[in-house]
Amino acid sequence: MSKKYKSILLLLVVFTLGLYIGSNSNIFNSEPELQDIFGDNPLTIIYPSDCTDDVDSAVCNAVIGSRFSGENSTWMVDNGNCINSSIEVTFADMKFIEFITIEETIDANSDNVKEIQFEGTFGKRVVELSMSDDVMEWIDLQEGINTLKITINSLYESAPSSNDCGIENITFYGRDY
């Protein structure tokens, strides 16, 4: 074999070997894989260990506890105004909350929440809810928290029309921190 053919053959072997090694390594991947970050810690529903509100735990039982009791009830206030009504949920230990779902019932007998505020160690975040009929809102949080305060900031109605704030259920999805 001539020297020219040996050089070409050697280049092809080195090139092929480089492609094989490069395709089976993470050398070109700057993003860590989720498995590397969270290990065997899958996304799941995170249940608060405690919940407090302004209405002797009635709101907590309605929007957090309704999953356990099977009863459909909504965020009710006794002062005739949903605005500034809040709940505070506490988790047994630090949790990474990926997202929160809020189930709403939009009807003529409920006030319809427009803006809701989330407050924790990350600061405050205000989210505007849609006014679609019977909707589940998905709110990305992406925060590590132990305690989270949820407050109704505003309504779609100009004045409150009932003690029913129209929120049926709040669910937290995440993993151990």
C-alpha cells in the first residue's frame, strides 16, 4: 500500500473513532440532565403539612383539604370581600415546587379572581387568572419553599358580589429539595 493510501485510511479510522466517542459522551452537552440534578426524586403532588387562613381553616379545608374529603367547596370569606383574603401553606420541610394548579368555578354566584399573589422566600409574584368557564390554571413557580402565602389581589367584578371567591382547589407539584 502506498503511503498516500495509508494516510487516508488512518485519517478515516481516526475520524470514525472520534465520531463514535463524541456521540457517546457529554463533552458537547453543557446542560446537565434532570436525572443528574434531581436523581431518583420524581415530580409528584406535594401536600402541605399545615395551612392557616382568616376563617378558622374553612378556606384551607375547602381549597387544600377538598382533595382528601371529596367534597366540592370553594374559597369562602366571611367579610363579604375576597380581595386581600389569604391562606398560608407550610410544608414539613423545604420543597421544590415546579408548578401549582388552581381550579376555578366561574359562575354568577361567585366572585371571579383576577389577580392572585404568591409570596415566599423568593419574594412576591402576581399572576393574572383567566376568566374562562370551569378552568384549571397552571402557574409555574420553580422555587424552593417551606412556606407559601397565597393572597387574592383583585377580582374581575368591580365590586364583590358574594362571599364565594370561586377557587375550588389548589394543588402543588414538585419534589423534595
